[in-house]
Amino acid sequence: MGSGHGKTEVEKEEAMKWFENKWDEADKESKGVLPLSTWEVAVRGPRLVDIIETRHCCHSFDPKRAVPLCLIRRILTAARNVQSTNNTQPWSVVVVQGKQRTALSDAMLVAYDSGDLGKAQYANRPPEMKKAGEPAPVIARMKDVMSSYSKTFYGHLGIDHKDAAAKKRVYRANYTFWGAPVHMILCAPAEAVAGTYMDMGAYLTAILLGAHSLGLGGKPQFSVAKLHHICRKVLGKKALPDKLQVLCGISIGYPADGSDPRTHPGFFPTRLSVDETTTWVVDEGATTA
């Protein structure tokens, strides 16, 4: 163990002591009046359950506020620890920033404005959701919440969800990456199977939670997967070889209004309750409250 590593450990220990002291001071000052999570965010950082509960998609990033690439590396370093089938770790990521990010956005906007809507290399929803007739209960539930999301999201923007022209203008923002200065392209092997997508979902979630924990906004974008051919054209086959399929883009940056997304979330869609998605098979007399 070199001296540099020892110094780092000492610095970590001193930093922890500093946080502990600040925690004690905050705890005494609050006298139990302020919520614990408020002090955790200010002093120790939020708990994991708080990060999960407050994570949401950012739809307006500050394009002028750079995101240090060391933070992106920190997020990816943490995300690599998520579970995967037999530790296969099927993910690949392309991080795009600066001139290449601008070139990619410009090319996608040209394609979209010319009517090229593209097509993703995989389906992101069951085809039954588009079929007429009485769907299975879970499919019906999915259709209902998707419809509700469309109404609330566009309503939040002051747009009628039936206004196709206005919705198209909003969708166009996907290809500006909503102003985010950093964009990631998440890829899976071309030979991916159903279980692979489960692993990819875990990795994607870890990236979004990691960004949120550092006060960064994040937004996954299936829209980018639709224009995977543009991604390959701009970034080249070395970055995106044919053996990889593009699953989605992930825009990362600081919220445009300067707020901390951990404590001041932007648009937050409604979620189904636990009891709407959970069946309890537990011992008689056990409580789930």
C-alpha cells in the first residue's frame, strides 16, 4: 500500500469526522423539529430510500453548466456493482460530450425535422397494448397509467394531450437532449435475450439513482434508440459497432432552474400505490402497514 493511498484513507477518515460533527450540531439545533431527511441531505447526504423516492426525470437542463466527467466516472463506477445474470455485466456505454454531443444533437434534429422517426432495435412495450379489445388485467393497467401520464405531462407544460402539433414540438426536445451537456448511449449485445434486458434495466436504474444522489438531473430516452442509425453515423462504428444495439440515451446535467433535484423535484408523475401492484402472501396476523 503506497503512501498516496494512505493519505487518501486519512483524508476520508477526517472528512467522515467532519460530517459526524456537523451532524451532531445539526441534530442539536433542530431539537427534533426539522425532519431528519432535511439534515441528511444538507449534512450527510440523503438515504438510499430517499434517493429512490425522489428520483424523477428532468426535462430542462442547464446547457452552460458543465458536468465534470469525474462525476460521470463516479456514477458509472458505482453502477457497475449492480447484479447481473451470472455476473455477465452485458452493458456498454458511450459517453458523449462537447463538440460530438452537439454534432449528434444537430444530426438527430435534421433527421427528425425531415420526417425520419427511425425505429428502435427492440420493442419497449407489449404489442397487446396497441390491440383493440379487452386486454389482460396488467396490460389494461399499463394502458391506463400511460394514458394518465400523457395527460398530466402535457398538462404540466400547458399543452392539450390531443394537440398533435404541440406534442411533436415537445418531442423534438428529445434530440436537443433537453439541454443536457452530457449524453450517454446505453447499449446491449445484439444477441440480447429477455434476461439481458432485465440486467440492463438494473444498470440503467443505478445510473439514474447515482446521478440523482449527486444532485444531477437525469432522463432516459427511448427516442434516441429510434435514431440509432444516426448515432452510428455521427459517432462512428468504433464507438457503436453493429454488434451492439442501442437501448436508450441518458441525458445528464444540472436542472436549468438551479434547484437541487433531491429536495426540489420538478415534474413528478403519479405512481401506482404499493397495493395496486403487490399481492401479500404472508402469515396470518402479520402487518404490512
